Amino acid sequence: MAEPVQITFLGGLGDIGRNCAAIECQGEVLLLDCGVLFPDEDMPGADFVLPDLEYLRDRADRIVGCICTHGHEDHIGALSHALEWLSFPIYASPFTLGLIRNRLEERGVVDQTTLIPIGDLDRVRVGSFDCEFIPVTHSVPSGLISAIRTPQGVILHSSDFKLDLNPVDGRRTDLARIGAIARHEGIRLLLCDSTNSEIPGSSRSESEVGEVLRGVFAAHPDRRLVVAAFASHIHRVQQVADAAVESGRKVATLGLSMKRNFALARDLGLLRLPDHAVIDISDAERYPPGQVCVVATGSQGETRSALAMAATGDSRWIDIGPDDTVVLSSTPIPGNEARVARMINNLMDRGAEVVHSGQLEVHTTGHGKQDELRTLHTVADPEFFVPVHGELRHLVAHADLAMKMGMPTDRVVLARDGEQIELSDGGLGNRGRVTSGDYYFVNGRLIENDRGLFSERSILGGQGVVNIVVVVDRAEGRLLAQPRFESRGWVGAETLKELESLGADEVAAVVEEYLASGGDDDLERLVRRAAGQFVNHWLLVLSMVRLLLLWLRKPLANPLPSPAPRPNPKPLLLLRVG
């Protein structure tokens, strides 16, 4: 019997992000990616969300390496955190390693690893795992499909991929090599990107975006062009640079990550443009608008991103105005729509014209749609299949696609974060949850996994806080000072002064009654109840007053009935008793 292989999914199966899997065999652990998830509106204060790295702590001395398939943050962003308590070598293409090195140096953990470059069709032994790396097209250079040879056969991981027949750099997904492995060795298990599994057809070629961008440049010969794109999307930046040079413009970068990646890609020969066409952003204002193109980060409207700050007039480098045309060469990530819309409004308020993917096809996806998924399945012809990289709906749609192509139902396994699958002589099975699959939230240097923290932050941010301080002498049974009833972010300053006095009186009355009765009950509970009843009462009163004022402002000739009052959400109640 051959040694079984276990694969534990530590992230990426349920979210578009925090991709990380641990492949285990013969006492060794091989990591496949280690990325972050960007927080949504329900995670106030969080910088990133990490995979469930707790699973790796007990296996720290067994980790033989980490394969990073490409340079997107959802595949490499958690490495700097993992290396704070683990140590293992990292295998990736030179461009991906350059991006990783920047992150590791920022966090001071570059000495915890060895960065090992790999190239197209390289075959490398990582511990006892025999790994081959196959070129793949995506929205970042030098992506790699991994063919991992194990005692249970070849495991093929698609990475994030599309089948672009006319890529900007000419580097296509090598379907021929995948087909050769399938014919001569067989592919036992396929792990495949599910991001666009719900969408029929095929994705547009990246090269088609270049044609649209050239049209935008031609239509605005006398205006400065500010083009926002992902800093890692060097193929998009190349097409922006080509359009700029063709129209006689200088190119400047805006945003630290864009500046770094621009320089790295030029050093590696992945981004090509003449030196005379590149200027520093500090010199951009010296040129007439029609002679400048700025390539910027911030296409998702991130709060501190370069373009978002320029949109509010807070950039130290450029002043957005009526001579600017801003191109958002991306589509909003789900959850970012409101933030992007706000940034567009801010840009237009400063007089700029804005071009985005809702108007022109200035963006295309980096993930294959259904026809491309079918092609990869057909070429790989796997014995077993597990959909990866996606929300549950994407995983389910991809599983359904595979079964409609004729794959037997018992050979398609649906897994989720925290679950482990096992490939053995008897086939492939889901062993269920072996780790929590918890979210670990990064906030500066702190890492938390208590979701209740966000509930409290939401209340503080949305409804404010009421703080009560009571000082008593329990031995003598007396109140030593008038209770302090303080509030921030609950009601306006004029109303607050009167309510604080009334609240303090009400709490004092409860405390004095408690002390006079001998104090058998829990004082903190009584004070909290009294304060809570006070807050509820005044929320209702203030709500009724607001409705009355609105009604009085309506035209008398057409009075409307007042809607039923609804109590406002309560502020966070904090209590200190001493």
C-alpha cells in the first residue's frame, strides 16, 4: 500500500482570499500559498485576515517549504506573519519572490526563510515532494501551476488562471505540458480555481484592454491621464506605459507599492519602456497635462491609497483638477462598491473626468470562466477533483460543472476551510474538520480571533458609548461621590449635558437605595440595569421629538401621518464600580 496524502485547507475555501493549504505525507508538510483576506465592512479596524495558521504550530518542525504560485496578496500576504513563529524555505518565481521579500523586510522576518527562485518547467524536490512548475496566465506575471508528485500520484494545483491566447508577454498557460503529464503519468487529483465558475463563456484577452486604453489616450490629448490599477498587474501597467509612450507622454508612478513593483518588473525585464519616458512623481506637475501619464494605486478606493488621498486633496504629489482624466482600470471587488463610488464622486467634485469599467472595457478578469474551466478539466482528465479558491457558491458551481462534464459524483469532493481530505489507495475522502478554520484578524502588531470585538467596535462607531463610574464605601454603606455619567458619540453636545446630569441622578438613587437596604444584590448588575433603562427611555423620547419636529415642518395643506417610532440602537454601556 502506498502512503496516504492529507491536504488540510487553512483558508481560501469559502472566501476569495487567505489561500493556504497544507499537503502532508510521510511526516512532512508542504504549504501551498499563504495569503491574506482583505476585511469587509463587518470587520472595522482589521488590517488583514490570516489563514488558520494555528494548525501549523504543532507541525512547525515538519514544514519542508512553501510554494507560492503567484504574487497576489491573497496568496503571499500572510507569509510575514507566519514567519514570526515558523521557519521554512519559500519557492516562487523571481518576480513573486521580489514581492515577498519586500513584505518580509517590512516586518523584519526575512532571516526566517530562504527564498528559492523557480522557473517555467523547473522540477524541484521539496522534502520528499517532487514538484514541477508549469507556466500559467493570470493578472500578475510569472504565475505557476504546480504538479506535485506524491506516493498517491500527481496532484495538480491550477493556481489562479485564465486561458489567454494572446497574453501581453506572450507567455501562455502550458496546456500541452499538462496534457503530457495526464497521458503518461495520470493526474490523480485536480485542485482548481473556482472564482468565475458561475460565469458562462471565456474571459477577454488582456491584450484587448490595451486597445481600449489607447483609445482613451487618443481621446484626451491635452489632459493629464491618471490610470489606477493593481500594483502587481504589470501586464496592465505595460499597456498603459505603451499607450503613454506612443502619445508622447512621460510616465510617473504614484503609490509606494506601484513604485516598488514598477522598478522590480523593469529590473527583471518584465516591464519594458525607455528610460527617457520615466519621470519621478515629484516632477509630474512641471509638465503640461498632455505630456504626463500617472500610474497609481488605489483603484479600489482604499482609505489611505494614493488615488483615494488625491481624490480628497490630501496627496503630497499631485493635485487632481479639471485638466485630469482618471481611468479606473479595474472592477470593484465585491464589498468595495460604495467606497469606489465615493472616490469617483470625490474626483469629479475636484473637476476631473472619470473613466471606469462600467463605461468602457478598461479591465478584464484574470480568472477563467466556464469554457476555460472545461478546457482545463478536459486536458487534465483527473481521477478526482476538489474545487478551490472561491466562496461556497463558486465551489458548488464548479463541482456541478465537473459532474455535468461526466465526472462521477463520488469523485468530486466539496471541502471547506478547516477540513482535511485524504487521498489513499481507496480513493479520495473528506475527513471533516480537523482545525477550527477560524479567522485571525491583524490589527497593527496585534492578532485577534474574537469576532465579538467587531460587534463592540460597530456599536462604538455607530451609536457611541455611555460610561458610568460609581464610587462607594461598602463598609460604611455610603456613596462617596456623585456618579459620573459620561457619553461620547451618543447624542449631540447640547442635549448631552442635561442627560448626563439626569443619568447621574438616576444611578445615584439606585445606589443609595441599594446601600440603605443592606446591599444583598449585585450592585454592578443594578447600576447597569438602571443605566440601560435610562438610555432606552431617552432614546425613545428623543426619537419621538425628532418625528414631531419633522411632522411640524411638513406643509399644513397636505399633512402626513407620522410613522411609528422605532427605538434607536443602544450605545455601548461601560460600567466601573469602585
